[in-house]
Amino acid sequence: MKSSSFAYERPADIQEALASKARWGLSAKYLAGGQSLIPAMNMRFNSSTCLIDLNGIKSMRGIREDGGELVIGALTRHEEVASSDLVQKKLPILVQASRYLAHIAIRNRGTFGGSVALAHPDAEWPAACLLLNARMRIAGPNGAREVPAADFFQGLYATALQEDDLLESIAIPVQSPSERSCVLELARRHGDFATAAVMARAQVENGALKNFAIVFFAVGDLPLCDKELDNSIQHIIAGGDLSRIPDIVKTSLMNQNIRADLYSDQKTKLHLSGVLARRAVEKLIEI
Amino acid sequence: MSNINVRFRLNAREVEAQTDPRMHVIDFLRKNFELSSPRVGCEHGVCGACTLRVDGDIVRGCLMLAVQLEGTSVETMEGLNVSGEISDLQQAFHERNATQCGFCTVGMLMASQDWLSKAKTCSRSAIREHLSGNYCRCTGYEAIVDAVYKVAIARGISSVKEEV
Amino acid sequence: MNAPIKALEQKSIEQRPWIGASVPRPNARRLVEGAAVYIDDIRLPKMLHICFVRSQYAHALIKSIDTQAASKANGVVAIYTGADLMKRVQPMVATLAHFKGMKAAAQHCLAVDRVCWQGEPMVAIVANSRHEAEDAAQLVIVDYEELPVVTDMETALDENAYVIHPELGTNLCFERVVTTDTYDDVSAKADFIVERTFRFPRHTGVCLEGRSVIGDFSAPDGRLTVYISHQAPHMIQDCYARLLSLTESAVRVICRDVGGSYGIKTHVYGDELATCAISMDLGRPVKFVADRAESFVSDIHSRDHRVLMRMAVNKDGAIKGISFDDRLAIGPYSVYPRTSVVEGNQIVNITGQWYQHESYHANMTNVYTNMAVYSNYRAVGHPVAVGITEGIVDVAARTIGMDPIEFRRKNLLRDNNFPCVTPSGMKFEGMSHEKCLDKIIGLMDLEKLRKEQIELRKKKIYRGIGVISMIEITNPSAMFYGVGGARISAQDGCTIRMEPSGSIVVLNGTGEQGQGTETVFAQIAADAVGVHMSNVKVVGGDTDATPYGGGTWASRAAGVGGEATLQAGLALRENILKLAAVVLETKAELLDIRNGNVFDRLTGQERTTLADLGRIAYFRPDTLGAFQAELCVTRHFVPKDYPFTFTNGSIACHLEVDVETGFIKLLKFWVVEDCGTILNEQLVDEQIRGALVQGIGPTLYEQCLYDERGQMLNGNMADYIVPFPAEMPDIIIGHVCTPTKSSQLGAKGAGEAGTAGAPAAILNALNDALTPFNVELFDMPFTPEKVLRSLGRI
């Protein structure tokens, strides 16, 4: 399981990185954390003519607050996000999610942007970005652009990133102090990709939950959410009979592309999603 | 592909070597520096046998390229043996038989020390959770948890009640 | 002379400090310092590296292999196909005479003309580095013609089934029926017959250190040195010599630290054998280390059973009969030299035999398929035998409305009723089922757990308790392999010598892979001779250095290797005392040895030291008159009284089922194990724990998943699920001690019992948890989906 050969470049800034990619073309790949790319290369599922190592680009690292948003540099490590006081204060759901995210050795190298750009269907950050209405800031040969999460994640490992694009940072509106959020994952082993998972948030007004929103991940090709479903669940929350939640979740998700895996078929994924949604609501209520 | 020069600190010594870019850190350290404590178990980042320290953080050596070590500080068990940083932990592992075939042991010790150096409180379940990225097939894990817990208490980390 | 033996027997445990003490392992210090030496750590001058091109198909003809481009790749020194190696390597046919009617096809070390499983090695690329070998491997072009694939054990013996080996005429490898001929009568008269179908998944060992070998052939010497990660060096010496047409003494096998083995590393593998053949051809050392991807498809797989299990029982709880039909799927070849039928054979021998029953009918069918090759893996057959027995016992108890503990108490073999011969023909020397059951109930406070279970059910929390009884084969005699013609030794030998300084060297070929054999041998030797354990050095893992041995398997190291060590140590003590008698001008019977000093037994006075005796024997023999000191002795041991030495025990599992998600949480385990004399309790307990967690694996998580084309779907560490720390429980352990009389030590084996009993304990606990829902599960692994399906939630 040794990787095939490749050239290696280590650009100092984004412009250099884009230029390297343009020079090497299709078969060159950006190297961020390497926690997904390098195993694929070790197994020879992937080969590259050149790996362009982004880890030297300081401008792509770090978390800063900017007018009601946190801007997370794409090269920020998972563990930097997980242990950041700023994130704990302003986007606590990211810290909640990080508890399920692989293991510390992986989190020390893997990057927020790398995970978003790969868009693994079971990954935490893409789901969080969708729920939090994040905007992806992309640098490309034709300049910079921003893509909202709902448009960014398009299919299985498919995103709005074009071949020569570079995801530079992710801007995320902060969670309000009156908000509650939770992350629930069902995984066979701690740190594994989940069998089914949800992230949910709601505002609290006068002790009641409002504006409930939920994202389902690890059950489809990409993280799944639906405004109508959010409203229906909000309605049920107001009504009080939470036992109705699993059925409406299953009905809603059945229209989406639910992906079976080696150990769970679609029915199982739908069922677990329903249970997790109800448990997420129970958790938000009890917090 | 042509080799690239890498300069870094290895177990507190400045070193330099040439490497094919495709070499991962474990193969690089084993081949160029004849270290035997860095090991591969799976080369896909799951088993944890390759765990070592780069710039003070534990990482999967099999998922990092040797060329990425440029300017970093790398610590392997060879270095920890000299500094004595985990001699209490090594002794606890030895006495409690928390090592059988030994193949997971280096990674397990690295991960354990990483937790011990940051933990404010300790419980068996917290230890199990933190070591959940390290595979052992011989011990069934309990002896390892016993050894780490014992060291945690000895180092003054206060114990908290287990979640049942 | 009996005096030294009497001296040992007279000593109380305070005077016999080492046997029974939980001393840490001296040879484990290097492990915690990262200084272990595994095969991959060995670098030899001019060493080359090998990588194999492996079959992509489960069954195909090899039309052609084009190695042109590969041979020109950077760093490539040589390339070999199966046809090339046929000149050097004999084919392997793994049958044994005592498995009557068994059929097996010849297997070449690298596939010739045809590949029979996905992962079968076909072409060997030898290069300056593994990287370069893998680069070249990608350039090899193989033209395959796919053949029909056999993967379903249920249809593999049908009339119209495709036969994998035409020369065998069938996909049947082996079948065996054992019957007392009374089952049908008895069951007809019984009040109830309970019947269930159990499934045990195909799974594999996942040793953290991949299989590794260096073949180092020296042409001028005509000698092949094999450095190998293995459990049975003498077996490898014998097999490789015959398969490579070398004399036995031309082959030396060296084992260093072994990074996990569990039976996976007791076999002959074609790729390892090919590596050595290639070294012979090139006259240079060649190294092969199996990486994780190839390990999943080339290490032996095991288990893979469908068993229809029946028990005839009366309403008063008496078991009248046990019968089962076991079908299992092996790979396309019987694995050399132990065969692929031992698993099924053991199940026929031992299922249910720890219960009183009049009639027994066992039917086992072992079927060839095009999945990975298959053979013995930790606890061989026992997880199935114990699983189906204990599973059906709980079903029977539920059916007649009897408490499962009471049911066991009624039917288990009585502690005071040994020795006995069972309906299947097993000879039991002595067991303690009743004592173990009583002890485990106390340890776990079963009553408290039951009360809590009832209370929690009211809150819709569903916990379950499973308590099982079991037996385990250990310390096998030559009945295991030798009688069938296998050149696998049931005996072990130990050479012990005293050095001039008075220190002791123990040479023992049994082997160490982390379970602690070297430590236990040092403890035994220290007590046998009378020295401090720190003065004992143990040498193993080298066929040039040690007496001929059998290796570690079937939990034999402590009982067999240990006994040889004891006898050698006692014989050395005798010889030392003879020397001392001459030096001190007294009688040997009046002397004894303690802590390296020779003392007068009557007065307690220390008379001399072993160091001084050593000096005299080796450097001043001129002072000894006609006397010749013999300070190096060898003794051998093989169990003779019983074909196998059975241990017994009880295991209990406490778990909780989340009935909404199907996820199972293991809360705790208890084990009460009777393995006879305990030589080092910490080491025994850690074997039990490790074995138990290894048994949890396939019960809840592990399965080699195959599609109908014989492609393994989950051959990587992310998709093949092995237990990691967070989900594993703590395990409380107690002991009962029924020593075996077939050795002086009285030690039985302990390495596999946990693996044998864990599936049964979990199965019963799961079904106990689900009794309010009236559902049962018997299809392992118990995934969340299966639990949900059984509950009707999906």
C-alpha cells in the first residue's frame, strides 16, 4: 500500500497555489490535511502527477470574527476549531460536532476546508455548514466568489468547486445566545463515520423552541434538509406530541436519495433518522 | 520523481535527509533514520499504530508525507525514552501487562500521554474515548485503561464519577 | 532419585516464590520502549523486497501474464509467476488421514493456470524497495477468463452446482457424522424438541503486524534461514524443507517478536513460501510483509457456519438429546498442513458434551467455495460449539418455563463425576462446572442484576443477562494432528543449563507472541532449580537453538512447554546437587537449593553458591576426581493420559439494548475460569480478557462480506469493524482450580476460552433483554439492523 510517485510543490500563497494547479492540470491535487487524500493514495485509488501542499499558506489558517460571522480559514485544523474559545462561544454546534469527529490524531491534521471540499456524505462539517447557512469563499483563476452551502453541496463528493478552484475560507453566521443546538450521531464505534446522524438548532423564545431546523447526514449522498420538514416539526413541537416526528421525517426523507451502506439498508437509515430527529428535539427541549 | 531535501528536528536533534515525496513519515523515519519504533499497521489512518508527535501534537505518521516535516519537531519513542517523559506510564504498562505483542504499544503510549498531558479530570470512560483511535487485538483494552488511570491519579488528575 | 522432587513438593508456596506469582514480563520492557524487533525491523545486506500481483477475480483461468513492462520498471530485479516456481516448490495437498474421506486439491504457492479466490497470489515482483515493486506490479497485464463462482454453501453441493476442482468431483471437502444412534428414539419420547438456526459470520484475525517473512538462502552453505512472524517455527522448518526439497537441517527458522498471531500465523501461506523459494533462486535475502489490504484477502478466514441446532428436553428440565446439522464454507483449498476441517471437526467432538444427555447426533458438512482460504483461528470451532449449546439451552429453559440457571444446574456434568467419557467420545479428566456457576453468580450478584432489570423495564430500559457454561480443548496430545500423519509436534522439549556464573539459561521451542510464555518458563525454571527469576534467561524462537517443539496453538504453551521446562529444571537441580555433594563431600539427599545457594537441609546452613559450583565444574574439573558434572539437561513432555486436557468455565454478559435504534451496549462481563494450576494469574487473566474481546468482535461487529462474484466488499480497516476501546467493557475474573494429573505442574491452557464463550454469553444476554418483545436473534453479527428487523421496527 505504497503511493505511486508524484511531484511535490509547496506554494507560499494562494496565487502561487492556483498557478501550480494551472501548470500541472487535471491530475494535480491540492493537499490540505491529507487524512482522506493520503490513504486513498496509499491504496492507489488515487494517483496524482503533483501534490500541491497548501499547509504553508498562512492566510488560509485561523478563525476570526467579522461582523456577526466567524470566518474559518480552509486550512484550519479540526482540533483548532474544536478547542477554540471563540467557536465555543459563537458556534457551539461545531464544538458539539467535533466530539464525534474521528480521533485526536486525525483532528490534529485534518482541515475544516478539506472536509468541506471533499464533501464526504458522512462528514460533520458539510452538515454543519448546511445547517448554519455557511458561505464558501472560493478563489479561482477568474477571481473570487462566494457560494452558499445550499448550493455548494451538489451530490456524492460533488460540490460547486470547479477543477481549478481553491476553497479559501468559510464564513458562518454566529449562533445567537438564545439559540440551542445539538448533534446526535449513531456510529458503531466512537469516531467512526455514522450510520445515521442529525444536527439541529432552534431559537428559544419565552421558554419555547422556535424556528426549528435540522440537517440529516450519513444517510444520503450529501447532507439533507428541508424547510417544509423543519416547519412540520416546529408545528409538532408546539403541539407537544413528539411521537409524531419519526413518521413525518421518514415521509420527507423517502423523497430524497437515501443511500444504503454495507450494514444498513435504506429502511434502517430512514428509521434511525426518524428516531434521531425526535431525540434531537427532546434534547433541545431539555437543555 | 526527484528527491526533496527535508530539514527538521528529530528527537531534539537537527537532521536533514533526502526523500522521494511519496514516502510517508513512518517509512521515511524507518528507512532514512533506522528508527524501529515508528510502525505501520494499516496505512489508512485507522489503527493508530503509527501515532507519533509532530510539533507537540499526535498525528498519524502514515497519513503525513515526509516532505511535510520541513521545519517541524518530531518526537518518536526513541526520544521519549531518552527524556524520560513517560517513564511512569511505561512502567505502569509494564507492571499491569498492558502490552502483549507490543505492536500497538508505541501508538497507545503516545495517545495516552497526549490525553494525560491535557486532562483536567479522569474517568475510565474518558480514557477509553480518548484511546478510541488505537487498535489493540491482544489485551482487550482493560489493562491499558487500568495503567493509564493509575498514572493519571499518580500525576494528580482528579477522578470523576463514571457515566453509567 | 526422588529427593529433589520431594524437596519441591515439601516446599510451601512461600518457599516457592515464582510459580503462581503475577510477575511482570521481563521481555516486555523492550515493548514499552518501542524496541521490539519484528521481522520488518530486520535489515540484511543485499535484501530485496517483494510484492505480489493478486487475483482480482474469485475464479478465473489465467490466459496469459505479460510482465514485459513490469520487468523494465525502476528497481525491479526479478519477476516470478506460478509456472516459474513450480520447478522449485512442491504443491501442497492438505489432507490428514484421521479425517476420513476428506478431499483436497493441490495448491501451488503462486497460482498456476487458474485463480480460485480473490486475493490469491499470482506473480511475485522482486525489487529494491516495496514502493518500486508495487509500481511494477501495476504494469503486469493479466488476461483472465472468468469462471463461475461458488460462494453459497447451501447450494455448493447441489446436483447442478459448479464444481471448483473437477478432479475432486465435488465441492465437498469433508463431512462427519457422530451419532449415538438413539437420538430419534429419545427425541420422539421427549416432551419438547426445541430447534433454532444459528449463523456465525466468516471473519478474520486482523493481526496488527501483517504476516512477515524474510527468506535468506546462502548458496555456499546450502542453507535457508527463514525469519518469520509465526507461532510454530519447527512446523515451518519441516514444511518448508519438504516443499522446497531441502533437508530438514538445511532450514533454520527464526522467530523474533510477533505482532499478534491468534492462530492466523500457524499456517503455511503460498506467498511466504514463494518468498523463500525466490531467495533460493536469487541467492539473496528477500523480504515480504503483507500490508493491510492484502491481509484481508490472504490471511486465513474462519468460522462461517449455518447450524440447525436441536435439543430434546423433558418438562422437568432434563436434557434427553442434542443434535445438530452444521454447514460451513471454507475457501477453495484446504490450508496446509493443518487442513481446513479442524474447526468443524472440533464442533462435532465437543458440542453439548458438558451436559448430561443420553443421545447425540452431530452432522457436519464442510464445503469448498471461491472465498478466501480458511483455517484455524483462535478457539477453533469452540465459539460455534459453545454458542449453539448455550443458545439452545436458554431456548429450552424458556420453552419449559424454567430459570436458565436452574436448567444448567440440573443438567451440567457433576463436579464429582469425573473422569468420564461423553456420548461423542471425549474423555474428560476433571471439571468444575457447578463450582464455576456458583462462583460467577456470586461475583456478578445475579439477584441484584435481575431486580434491577425488572425495575428498568418499567422505564423502558432493556437490559439483558446471559450466563453460560463452557469447555475448552487445551494441551492436545498427538491425537490432534500426529495420528493423521501431520508432522506437527504435540511434544515439547526444554534444555536447561547452568552457566559458570550460576545463572540459568532455558532453551525452549514453544514460542512467545506476547502471551507471556517466556516469563512463565522463567518462573518455572527458577522454582525448579532454586534460583531468583532474574537469574534465568529464556531463549526461544530458533530451530537451531532449541529442542524440537510444537509451537503455540490449542492453548498448549503453559501446560506442555511449561511441563518440559519443569522436568528439565528438576533434572538440572538433581545434577547440581550431585556436583555439590562431590564438592562438599556429603550426600546429595542432604542438600537443596534456594535462591542460588546450596544449603544443608537438616541445619539450614548455606554451604556454597551455584556460582562457585559453576566455576569448579567448568574451570576446575581437575578437582572433581572421577566425577563428570552435567550441567545441561534436556527433557521432553507430551500429554499422554488424555487426548485433550479440557478446561471449563462460566462466562456472564450484562448488556443493554436500545430498542429504538438496535444498538447494543455491553455493560460488563464476568468470567470464572478453571484452567488448573495457575502459573501467573495476571498473564492468565489478560489472556482471558484479550480472548473475550476478540470473541465480542464477530458477535457484534466483524464479518467478511462477500458479493455473489466472490469479491470481498469490506477488506479495509474502516469497513471491517474490529473492537476499539470505547465500546468494550471491563471484565471481572475469578478462578476455580482443578489441576490436571497428567503433568506435575497441573496446568491446563487458558488462551482461548474467552473467545470460545463470548458469543454465547452475548447471544443469551441479548435474547434475555428482548424477552418482553418475544423476539430472538441467532444470526451473528448482531447488527443494529438485525435487532430492529426482529423487533419489527423496519
